Amino acid sequence: MNKILLIIQREYLVRVKKKSFLFTTIGVPILIVVFYAIMIAIGASGGHEKNKIAVIDEAGLLSSGMEKSKSDASEYVFITGQQPDSLKVKYKSLGYDYFLYIPPIDITQPVNNIQLYSQSPVAVSQKNKIERMIDNAIELRRLQSANITREQYRSIKSNVSIDNKILNGKEEKKGVALVSSIVAFSCGMLIYIIMLIYGTMVMRGVMEEKINRIAEVMVSSVKPFQLMMGKIIGIGAVGLTQFAIWIVLILGLQMILSAFIPSFDMSALPQAAPGAAAVADNTDKLAAFRAGINSVPWGMISFCFIFYFLGGYLLYASMFAAIGSVVSDDQNEAQSMVFPVMMPIVLGFVIMTKAVAEPGSPLVVFGSIFPLTSPVVMVGRIMYDVPLSELIISMLLLVISIIFFAWLTAKIYRTGILMYGKKVTWKEMLRWAFRKQ
Amino acid sequence: MNRLEVKHLKKYYTSQKAVDDISFSLAPGSIFGLLGPNGAGKTTLIRMITGILFPDDGEIIFNGQPFNPDKDVAYIGYMPEEKGLYKKMKIGDQAIYLAQLKGLSKATALERVKHWFIKFEMQSWWNKKVEDLSKGMQQKLQFVTTVLNDPKLIILDEPFSGLDPVNSNLIKDEIYKLAQNGSSIIFSTHRMEQVEEICDHIILVNKGQKILDGSVNSVKQQFKENIFSIGLDSNPGNHQSEAFEVIQQKGHQLLLRIKEGYKPNDVLNHFLQQQIGINSFHEMLPSLSDIFIKLVEGTPLARQFQIASA
């Protein structure tokens, strides 16, 4: 038992000390957050665009009282006594960035003759702000001419959103289909990637031992099973470490960034532009999104995710180890041998994408119980209230399969790592796996 | 008490009888040569003794007790023919790791590794990686890792391949020292001159069976063909004799075989009677290489696959 700990320790340390581990573990989240930050910075810079805009307001829409949105930092200068045609050619030389011309308008008709002059295309955000401002002004005029107060108008206007109440017998919760499917899909995807990446890492580790011919030295000190399990557990621990660091880093960086860029924090967004209908819409969506996030059974998800992550990894790692043990120094050979092991993982992924759309379909139910696909499929399905009996059967089957495959693959591994220069067929592997002793 | 006793050991694969009823014993402190052509079953035999493979039949007695791989591997050091180390691992760490797997505590392992590294002048290698070493250096390192646990039974498969004469001698001396301290050594090689030099006892294995067993000297005696070399004063005109036949003549030097029923003295008498002076007279024992070739000859170069009937 002490020996298996030594092996785990070595497998773990060798990988964690590698530069590539440091790069992927620290580098990837930083890249993600930096990318995220750049996106936000670009978005935010639009909001803080400062322009000096010359306005000739012949309709008196804005000059009579302007409702500028708070995020609009531009300066509007009303110009009188100038012809639009003459200002059109010299506004730039007078120190203005744009020239807005509002001709007299008939508020009973659709308005479409307002012009914004510029040297180069105006930023979309700037154009939107001006449009919203003019829309509000026209709306206000129309309300006044119809003798309707703003309050009355607000009470008339309808903006329906349907709540999805989830009744699971215990409590009533708000659910949001979009949030559920995003969470389900990302969890399933993550498990799929983990099984492939860390599975092949186990395979390469075993191949390294075989090709370097250290396997024979090792098995004269430890049992082949210890060597195999030590490697699998060691690499699994590397995976868990990487995840833990990622989570800590992403949370930490998010906190740091939100300190610098207030808008990075989602809760700050709703106050950005009060009064603007479009933003109000977004606020509602955001609130719904947050309600959706709250509706996700996070405890259950985390438990299942960790269970199926470990289960799926252990199940496939032993198979990858067996494959690694039978191939001799040929990368192509490894690829063709590994294909049948990859198949069920990919199949699981395909079923999982279906699970997100149709969680109750028979194929999905089967996929979430069948142990070779359940780690990926069940995690995708867990959002949609899986009957407890199915969950228990699925978990039980997975545990039994892990033990069965570890027993089976250990026998293949034991023979394979000492076999050189001979191409091993599937038939032979099966014979090794099922022979006695 | 023998260090190791192997009794009627068998290992059959579906395609061939790799080891077919081999028995031998090994005394403490002896250096034992395990010889045989390629594919004779040596590696399978060694793998059973090191606990890597289970015998199909037969018994292994280690230090008077039935061999228990779990416990006894701590007292065995095995250097396989195909040497292997973790290429990316630091040499010092690697040696300590391998010693720990043999059951040494970390402190003891560190102490032993330091001791051997100083002995072999390898201290400067500590933080290097195996991939930075030459083949001969790797070989030295592999030897060190094999004997770190102070094993009672050391199995060396081609330990000198790739080593220069200086390093070969270094390791040879260590092998002698280990044997003097009571370790038993199984030495497997195809280099017959090394076997003659180092081993006290040999067995020859062919097609999974033991075909020769004995001390180097007794084996040579067993296969001697009564060939003598005699150096004479003058050219012997007539060397016809009932006692011997001449195989080869080079000037005054004769190579002759003594016939059945005659003794070396009869040869000497023959020349003395002819008044020919004798400068030298000695027996030509066959070399192990000759014996090996003689016994193994006729065996197809590559072992044919046969169906095991058991």
C-alpha cells in the first residue's frame, strides 16, 4: 500500500512540476479573463465616447428639454441662426465631431428625415443613444397631444414574461430553460473533455514506461496493478488540482477586475441607463437570468459532477492504460487501438447534446444509465429532475463497471507492458483478460 | 542453506514451452552464469524468479522459504537486459524513488544513493536528467539502482553491454565484492569470456530445458577431448604413435589428441624415447564458447513455435 502511494506521488509531482502544467493551469484562466476583460473594455469604451455634436433643432424636439441618458457623455450644442447646408460643410472646422440636423417634423407621421453628418461612420452606440433620445422626445409629444400622461402610458404598456415554475413536490422554484441547458451542456462538455484529455495522458504515461523499458524494472519491485492504479490516481489528482486552481484563479481574477471595472459586475448594469426602455428590457432579462441561476440545484449538480467526473475518469483511464500497455512505440498504432475506446465517449457526448434538448427521451434515459456513456449523459440530464431510482441505478452500474474494467484491464496491462515487438490483436487482449490466475 | 532453489519450474505459453522443467540451486556468495541462445527461455525463467511471472508448475525456494514475491522482492535486485529509466526524471530523485519502491525508507535510500554515487563518481549527475546521459552512463546508473537495496539475490542480464573496459572493471569489482559479502548473483550473458572470468557455476538452457549444470571447471573437464599442446626442441620426424594422433602441426609445436586408453605420460615417453627435448606440455581444455556452440548447434537459429501439450 505504501508503494502505491509512492507511485501516486511520483506521477503527480512529475506532472505538476512540468512547465506545460504551469502554463495551462495558470495561463488558460488568465487568457480567458483577459479576453473577457478586453471584450468588456471594448463595450465600455463605446459608452464613454465623448463627442461634441452640433445640433440644429428646427422641430424643437430636443432644445425644449433634453433627456440625455447617463451613459451618454457627448456634449450637445444647439446652434441657431445658421443654415443646415452651410453648417454641413464647416461643422468640423468649428470644432464639432458630428452635426445633427432635425428638420421640422409632423408627429402624426412616421419620422424618417433626421440626419447625422460625420466624416466617418458614427459608432453604433452613439447612434443608438441619439435615436433613443429622439424616440423618447417624439413619444412624449405624441402622449401630450393625446392628453396622456407618462404614468398613464406606462400603465397601459404591456411587457409579458412567462415564468417557468418547477414543481418537484418539495418547493416551488423559478426555472429558466436557457440557463438549465447552458449549465447542463457545459457540465457534460467538461466531463467529456476531461475523460479524453486525462485518459490519453494515462495512455501516454503507460506507453512511456513501456517504450523506455522501465516497466520491467518497476514490476520487479511492485505489482503491475499497483503501477497501473498509481498512475491513474496520480494523474487524476493532477486533474483535480488543475480544476481547483482554475476555480480559485477565475474567482480571484473576477474579483480583482470587478474592482477596476465596475461594469464587470453584473449587478451594476441595471443602473447604467434608467428610463431607457431597451435597457429596462435587458434588466428584466438579467433578473430572469439570475433567477434562473438561482433555480439550478447547485448542490445536486456539484455532487453529481464530482461523482461522474471521478467515475468516468477511473472507468476510461483503466481502459486507456490497457491500450497504452499493448502498443509498442508506434503512435499510429496507438491511434487505431484507441479508437474503440473513444467511440463510447463520443457517443455519450452526442446523446448528451440530445439530453439538453429532450431530457426525457428513451435514448437519453438509456444513455444516462449505461455506464460507458452515463458520466457524460447523466451530468447533462441532471438539471431536469432525474428520478432518484434512475440516478441510483446509474451510479451503482458505474461503480460496478469501474471495478470490472479495472480487474479486466489490469490483466491485459500485466501481460502487455512486458510484451515487445509484437502487434497485439484484440482477440489476444481478450484472451489475456479472461484467462485464469 | 541455499539462497535459491528452483525445482521443476515450468511456464508454458500457448505457442511454446518457454521453461520446461528446470531445476537448479544457488549457494550464498556464488556467481552463477545463466547461459543459453536467444529465445531459450532465460528471460521467462528470470521473470519467474523475480516474481514478475507466476510459474505454471514447480517451486521456488528463497532463503529456505517458499518464494513470496510480495515480501521477497525487497531482497532481490534485477537489472533486465532492456535497460530502462524515466527519461525526464532527475537522476538523484530517480535512484531514491526506485530504492523506496524496494522498501527502503527515504532517509536510508538517500544515504545509500549518496554512498554509491560517491563510489562511482556520479555526484555531479544528481540534478541531471537521464536523457542527458550517455548509454554507458545510464548503464552505470542502472547498476547502482539495482544494488541499492543491498539485495541478497542479484540478477544481472547483460550488465556490461555498452560499457568501456574501465567501467566494466569497476562494475566487475563491485560484483565480486557483493558476492564476497554473501549476495548470490545470477549473471546472464552471451559473452562467454566474461562467464569464464566471473562465474563459479553455470547452467546452460536451450529450448526451455536445462542441458548443462556444473562449475566452470567441471563443465570444461566434462567436455574435454584429451587434446594437448606440446612444444618440442626439434622437428619430430616421425610422430606416428599408438598413443595419440596429431591434429595440427606448426613448426615445433604440435596439437595432439590422446587416444582412448592412453595417458599423457605415454605421449611424453614417446618423445623422450626419440630423444626429442620437450619445452612445454599442457592440456587444451575447451572454451565455454566451444561447449556452447557444440551443445546448441543444430538448434534452429530462431526457435520454432511448438504447441505445448500441457
